[in-house]
Amino acid sequence: VTIFFGLSGTGKTTLSTDANRQLIGDDEHGWDESGIFNFEGGCYAKTIGLSAESEPEIHGAIKRHALLENVVADDDGVVDYFDNSKTENTRVSYPIEHIDNHRPGLKGGMPKSIIFLTCDAFGVLPPVSRLNKEQAMYYFLSGYTAKVAGTERGVTEPKATFSACFGEAFLPLHPTIYAQLLGEKMERYGVQAYLVNTGWAGGAYGVGKRMSIKATRACINGILDGSIHDAESETIPLFNLSVPKTLQGVDSKLLNPRNAWADKADYDATATKLAGMFVENFKKYMDASGNFDYSKAGPQL
């Protein structure tokens, strides 16, 4: 069992919907002493740029009893999923039963992996990295991603944002309580956490390119089949993230993001800028971190 955390536009629905794996749920899950369970029962996917080739399961789920939002159709009712003349935020809601390989009962056992999805508009973070427990708590508390064009009104280009636990608006208690709970569960059940960047590589937004779904799926496959643990690894300076040197299906120069930038000095400056944003954001948690200094698990300037 694997849990994906991430804000809107980071790829949760796309990456969790895979013909080779049973889908427990798209959103709204619980984790108790028996394992993971879903209590929403449906899926809510972005459709802009959707094709049967790139996302066959989601494309195939659009049929009777599915509800399309904000899409453009011709006089014959044929939808153009590439038409963003109304909005980038085109969507579809459908019952989970529209996904052939869904998990009956919408529940599973204890998770083995937790994957934090982030859309890094700065092109600094690696496509995949392994996190220790303390790093997992730090990045969970930080909830870093970018507001991507189409996911929020008025956002026309990616903008960095931090949302505690990837859902700050929904937290009734202080975020550090949830971070501590996450750490306890990871330790008790032997769960490994990872950070996966579905954003940009080779440069920031406007210069680099968006990580392909194919490459990100290869990163997910490497996590789930364990091959990421067999690969030789290296540590990214500043962020102290452990990344594999090779991973099947991923261009090796992407795995260490600095190697993908033509201008290395520009990468270093951008990485320092992003690290500073993490440090500044985290100052609000310094008085409530308990007996562990979470900031030591984050970027070190």
C-alpha cells in the first residue's frame, strides 16, 4: 500500500491511477490500526490535455455517470480536452467503479511507502529522493509545491507556496501534532517516505521543461519495486537529499537536478533562493517543534 500526499496539480490522481495497481481511493483517506481506507468513493481528475495514450484509465473512465466540468465540446458533443479557452481547470468526476482495477471495499493494509508530490516551479528539487523519518516530518510540515496555472483562479504561471501537511486549511490542530503523528506511524509500521518532483527540470518555469508523466511513473515504479534501494546514491548539497544515480526509465542526468541545468551557476543561485524560502517559512514552527529541531532535517544555508 502506498499513500500519495500533494496539493492540487501535483499529480495525485494521475499517478495513483495505474492499470497495474489496485486503486483504494483518489482522495479523502484515513489511517487507523487496521490500515488505509477511503471514505470518498469517487475520483476527481483534471482533463486539460487528457489523451488515451498518456492517461488511459482516466480517459476510459469518462463514460455514462461521469460528470465533466468546464470542457468545450463541438456541435456533435465531442469534447476537445486540449481546448483551454474557458479555463485551464477542466475536470471530470466519476465513480471509482469506472476504474477497472480498483480495490473492492476501498481499504488496504498498512502502507509501506509514503510519497510526497511537489510541483517545483524552480526546477531545483530532484525527480525522486529518499527521506529519513526526520526529513519526512520536515517536508510534511513544509507542504511545499507551486500553485500551477489552472488550479486556482487568477494563477497564470506557477508560484511557490507552502501549505502545512499539504492541507493547512483543513487542520483543526497545530501542524506539528500531525507531523509527530506521521513520524510515530512511520516508525511503528516501518514506512519509508520519498519526495517526488512532478514540476520542472533543466531550469525554472519558462526555461526548463515539465517532468514527463512517463519519467515520474518510472520513479514511482522504482519506489514500489524496490529498485531505488538497489541503486547507488548520492546526496544533493544544500537540501541534503539522497538521490539514486541511476533508475530504469529515467534519464540519469535528471536524477541530480544540477546536471540537467546548462547554467550551473544559475542552478546554484536558484537552489539557494528556494532553500531560503524553506528556511523562512519554517521559522513559524521553531517554537513548537518539541524536543526535536525539525529545521535540521531541511535545507542548510
